[in-house]
Amino acid sequence: MTSFDRPHLYIGGEWVPPASTETIAVENPATEEVLGHVPAGTAADVDRAVAAARAAFPGWAASSSRAEVLDRLHASLSSRAAKIAETVGLELGAPLKIAKAVQAGLPLAVLRSYADLAARPVSERTIGNSLIEHEPIGVVGAITPWNYPLHQVVAKVAAALAAGCTVVLKPSELTPLVAFLLVDAADEAGVPAGVLNVVTGTGPVVGAAIAGHPDVDMVSFTGSTATGRAITHAAADRIAKVALELGGKSANIILEDADVTRAVKVGVGNAFLNSGQTCTAWTRMLVHRSHYDEAVALAAKTADGYTVGDPFDENTRLGPLVSKAQRDRVLGFVERATARRVTGDPSLPAKGHFVAPTVFADVDPASELAQEEIFGPVLSIIPFASDDEAVAIANNSKYGLAGGVWGSDERALAVARRLRTGQVDVNGGSFNPVAPFGGYKQSGVGRELGEFGLSEFQQVKAIQR
Ligand code: NAD
């Protein structure tokens, strides 16, 4: 037993033993030591959790105290902020400074925003003789990945709860521990029994059971495009709604009249945030030919300045990747690449799943390096000669999640409008936790965060009078 062992599932407002005694070991990716164990849930556990969520739904949907409950949940989760950062530092390998600011700070901000939205009086809307009502969609299955393990959970759970839905959550089997802190907080805050249920386990067992469950009204998923496709197929049989936040291959466009130094430095930081394990990462840096050599040299120098290592050392900028499988996958892309590698030190510690920040220049926009989501600290630099060419290269992707544009304001905004992506930051515009977040093309369906995220969990009804 370690202090991180969590032997029970949370179903119907109680910590209950799972149907099976099998467990999943959670690894510290920086040391390769086992941190703790969580239940390997089964379809029987999912059945119980869905039944609890279904039973709780009418009461929660009709409740007038959702805002107060979310307020209390925010207070009890906030009191765990230090523990959240430490847990994500341990199970994901996120450097502590970033873990505090992003892995703990962002979900707290998102939860705050949903407590506020739940408190907002519902405005009566009419269209002609119709009264327009927004109603919670029902029981939501939430399936989340490991890269922002609490943020991705809260983005779904807080929005669904604010809308009046009840939830069965399956966190990633690689980083399940932080989700238990949310459940501890929910238990302490008096979230009514059955409103939030958690079943840990693997994707093919627990995730698939949720996605295919006849009594789950909507599946909200974040993760790979391949799994998003499988979930969509599973939900299609019963015409259940899916909301999908999937992969990306975002472009950072540095125009002729950009502040090149800032654009490159911020761009490298964005690409390598969370060791490159970020769906919105600007992994393609597109640079106008007039600045190309300067940008390549600066990107390599910036990457070389990043300290890789122990997440709990305050000088560390890049921790390990989440798992050996993820590291092997990323190194596979690096080894197969034919572009010019300008930096990337392969001599990293033998222990821990570390990958050095790696920069490739002269990358063919059609190559694997420029087309596939690598999900590691690997940046591809591509030259262009005109704004039109930059837009064409940026949009030449099966994905459409995010992007950046740098240049004089009007010109950069014009380019931003032409990108087929759900988010674009112009001249370093900062992340907005209440702005709609989601993807075009194979980056997803639907939007998360803020009021757009809340409405994803609602049905719209027209009553004629
Ligand atoms: P994944 O899609 O396999 O896993 C995400 C979640 O889905 C996990 O909780 C997993 O258990 C669950 N899952 C897996 N198979 C399932 C199934 N058949 N039915 C239902 N649920 C299932 O992603 P991963 O293996 O953790 O990462 C693989 C790749 O996905 C990464 O290399 C990266 O490219 C991408 N990814 C993207 C994001 C993002 O935010 N866009 C996040 C994580 C991973």
C-alpha cells in the first residue's frame, strides 16, 4: 500500500468496492516507480454508476441550488490546490511551477466560471409564439486523457453539472489520481449522491462500456482522433450525442512584418508546453523567408535553453513524457524524419521517459513530421513566401484545432480569419478560459468552456402558445 492507493470507486455518493479485484498501477514517469494503484473497473461497475447517475438526474435537473453546490465544490477543490499540483507533478511529470499555474490553476478558474454561470438567472427567450427552453441532456459519460488530467475532467464535469446533467467519469488510466481529489472535494462539498460518479479503468473496458451504454445520453470525450472515432461509432447505434476534443497539428505563422524574436520565443514555449503533450501545441512554425534563417537559429537556441529533468526541481522546464509508450512513439517520429535536425540532444537520463526538445528545419509540409500529431517536444519549421502560401500550408492538415499569427495587427487578424481552426491567438493573445474551445475537421465536434461549453450539455425545447 502506498499513500496514493485508491482502492474504491465513487458511485451513488459512496466509496464502493469495485466488482473486480484487479488494479491498475500508476507510474511516476520521471522515476519509473509505482506511485499507487486504482481499480481496474469493469462493465458491471459502469452499469452501477450509470444507474446511480440516472436515479440522481431528475432531482439535480430540477435543483435550484446547483450554483451553491458548485460554489462549495470550488472552495473545497481550491483548498486542495497544492495537493493537485503535487499529484500531477508525480503522475504526469509536469514541472511543479507549471503544475501549479496550469494543472491546478486552470481547472479552478474553469470551475469558478461554471459556478458563476450556474448562478446567472435564466433569461426567458421567445421566438414568435414559441417559448425557448434549455434543458439538461441527461446522463453524461465523460472520458478524459492524461495530458491536462484535472483540467479536462473539470471542463466536462463542471459544465455538465452546471447544466443540470449527472456524470459518470472515466479518467485516464495513466493519470487517474488527481481525479480522486475532485471526488474528495465533491464528497466534502455535499454534491448530491449520484450526481458525480467515477469508474477508473482502461479505455477498451470502462471507456467502451460508457460509450456504448444504452442509458448514457451523451458522451463527452477528449483524447486521440482514433478513439474519438471509436466512441462516435459506439454512440451512433443509439443516436447518442458526442462531443469530441481531439488532436491537433497547429501552425504558428510568423509574417513578414512580425516581431520575430517574440514570435519565435513564445512559439517555442507554446510548442513545448507540458513537454509538447498539448493538443493545441503550435507544432508547425511557419516563417516568412525574409526571417527564416534568423528564426531557425533562435528556435534552436531557445530549445537548447530549456532544462529537462526532475519535475520537482524548480529550474526544470520540461519533465518526462507520460509513459514509455509515448516516448517510444515520439522517438519513432524523430528517427523517421528526413528534415534537417537543428537541435535535440539524444543523451538524456536512462531512467524516466525523457525526450529532449527537438527542432527540425526545412520540413516538407506534406511529410509525416508536418502532418501527424507527435505529442512530444518536437517542432517543425517551414518557410513560406506570401500570406496566401502561409494560409495554404497551415490549412493543409486533417486537423483544425488552434494556431498563432504574428504580424501587424490588421494583417495578422486577416490571416487568423482564414485559418480553418477553432482557436487562433494573434500576437500572443492569451488563453481565455471562458472562450469557446474546440476543433474544426478531425480535431473534434462541439465546444468546451464558458457558456458555449455549458450549452453543449443542453437540449433546446420550443413550446408554442
Ligand atoms: P486515447 O484516446 O487512447 O485515450 C484517451 C481516453 O480515452 C483515456 O481515458 C482512454 O482510457 C480512453 N479510451 C481509449 N480507448 C477507448 C475506447 N475504445 N473507448 C472508450 N474510451 C477509450 O489517447 P492516449 O492513448 O492517451 O494518447 C494517444 C494519442 O492521443 C497521443 O499521442 C496524442 O496524439 C493524442 N491525445 C490527444 C489529446 C488531446 O487533448 N487532443 C489528449 C491525449 C492524447
